[in-house]
Amino acid sequence: MYIALLTYTAPETEVDYALPDHSKWVRKQFTKGLFLVCGKGSGAADHVILTRPMLRGKLDAVLASDPFVVQRLARYDVIEFAATRTAQELQAINEALAS
């Protein structure tokens, strides 16, 4: 699984113009089942996304298609982790424990 941390690299006034496209992109990733949770960050990250398990190359391609990244308004840092314990409500998404 991954935690993707989005950090703005441009002033928020510029980011605001691309926000509708970014929001549409996020909804699309949820529809595809790739994203599990997202929201506004505090501190080091402006936004935080928890993703389903997938190949890292696929995740990198998905994140590279974010309009914020395409327009050079933000960048992602990704933390990969292997979930070894999962709340019952989330076990269906933890492929390592599901099998």
C-alpha cells in the first residue's frame, strides 16, 4: 500500500486555478478503485492520499497524470508500506492478509 503526500511547489493562488481539474482527477481515481482515502494535510503535506496496493510503476504513472503535477504546481512523495495488521473494515483492501 502507499501513502502519497502532495506538496505544492507553486503559490496557492496558482494552484487554485487548477483545483477543479485536480478534483475531477481525484474522483476518477476513486471511481477506478485506486484511491481509498484522501484529504487535506497539515504540516509537511498539503494533501494526503492512501492508495490500494498496486505496482509502484502504475502508481507513479497515475500520480504523474495529476493536473497539479502536469502543470508543475505540486509534487508527490510516496511512502510504501506493507500492512501487517488491518481493521476488519479494511481487510478486503489488504491483499496480503486477505489471501
